[in-house]
Amino acid sequence: MKQFEYDALFFHVKKQRDYDAMRRLLNERDAEGWEVITADAGDNGYTTFVKRELAK
């Protein structure tokens, strides 16, 4: 059975450059094997949950 580890990222978003920083970090996480499983928009930004498969 596959096993995963999880992480939560919070992005404070007010301006376009904040979205650029969010994309940059998500692309960095993707290169490390992380996959976005959900994102929740709040009053001040986004909480994004990611997972990646654990190495055996």
C-alpha cells in the first residue's frame, strides 16, 4: 500500500506579485514530488494542502 506525507501551505494574497510568489513556491514543491490535493480560499489568502509518496 502506498504511503504519503502531507503538508499545508498558507499564501497571503493581496496583489499580483503574491500570486507570482504562490506559483513559484508551488512549482518548487512540484519539483520535489509534492502534489496539490486541495486549496481553500479565505479572507486573506489560500491554504493549500499537498502530498507526496514516501520512499520505501
